[in-house]
Amino acid sequence: MKLKLYVLLAAINLLCVPSLYAQKDSPKTDIPPTWTDGYYRELPNSYVEVVSASASDRMAAREKALRMVVERRNMAAGGRFEVRVMDGDVIVSGNENLTVKARVVDEYARLESGEWLVSLLVQTCKNPMYTYETVGVSDRYPLTVKSFVPGMMQLEKGQTTKGLVMIGAEVAMVGGIVAFEALRSSYVAKINSTHSASARVGFTSSANRCSSVRNVCIAGAAAVYLWSFVDAIASKGPRHLMIADAELTIAPQFGVGYSGLALNMNF
């Protein structure tokens, strides 16, 4: 029996989808998003996956990738359909009717060996009546435990040089604090171990110098730590996927002898 659904148009939003996490019209950079290496996740109402295609023209590569979204639904539905891209929409036609509800969450394109490689992060609903879960991308990173460790959040964002500089500077400052405090304590002990006035003056002078250098190291360690923490919050990194795992959704449910709405709480 042929599959009959009411809608023939597979609507795919070509713009990045605003979410709780991603700012609308966020600027694109040449830094590859973290999801370009491949991503797939099944959510209660939808699938989130990466599709990639290449062609000599960027728009041709993009349209080819969009067709792949529907072609995957073809295989899932067990039917064969013709897929055409017209004015930014994906049109599905054939002897059977097919509804595809999908949207492009993010995209990235780069030129490789004279051809454009376009990667799309796509969210496809399992049923066209279902609602999308909140999925988005952001070049901002949430505050985590790594934000409190100098250089670690920078490494997380792929800012390797900056992260290593911060780690090295903090280690050097802490090492200076320990070393010069040990020297200061040593000179203080020597002051109390001699009765020579000139020796006591020399040891006192050396202890004061060690104390001054130690204080400089303390200030330097605090400055590096503050720099790292503020940079961890303020600086941008590669766009990464963010999914609202706690979400309330309502979806229609049908079965033998019953129909209704299902209230789903996803944690």
C-alpha cells in the first residue's frame, strides 16, 4: 500500500536556527566548527546529523548535501522519490507522497583541491507532526571547572599557543613564589645563626630582596590567573553544538485503537 501523506513540500530552513544558546546572525569564521568531523545523535523527536557533499560550485555542493537529507528519508520510508531544489526549498515528487521536516542548524564550507566541500548540520524530525528539540550552535563556551585552571579553557577552544603560554606563565610564577620564599626563609635562619653585625645586615638585605621578588611573583600569578579566567569567558572558539537536554515536548501518538497526544519530558 502506497504511503499517503498530505504535504509534498519538504521545508528546509537555509539559515542557522536561533536557539537558547546561539545568537541570531552570529558571525561565521574560517575556523571549522567542532561538528565537521562527523556527528550523529538521536533525540526523542528528531535526528541530528552531518551531511557533506562536494562540487565545483559552492551552491551546487550545498544543494547536493540537501538532497542527501531527503534521500536518507527515502530509504527509511522504503520508497523512491525524485528530489529537486528550487528557490532554497527541497521539492519531493514521485508516485508516492513523502513529507520531510528538516532544518539546517549550521553549515561550513571550504575549498579543497579546486572543489567546494559543504558540510551541513541537519536536524530531521522523525515525524512531520513532531516539534524540534532545541538545538543550536555557539562560538561561546559555558563556564566549567576548566575555566578556573589557567590555560585549560584556551586549549579546549583550540587556542593552543595562548593556552600553553598561560600554563607556562602560571607555573613559572608559582615556582618563583616557592623558590624565593624558600630563599627568604633560609636567609632569615642565617640572620639568627650569627652574631656578626655585618653578616646579619647582608642576610637581612638578601632576605628583603627575596621577599620583594616573591611578592612580584605573587602579583604575576594573580594577574595570569585573572587574565586566563576573563579570557575563558570572553574569547570565542570554534562553533560547537549545544542541545537542551532538559525539554518538555508534546507529540501526537497513534496506535491500534487509540490516538492522542504524548507529553515527553527529556532530561
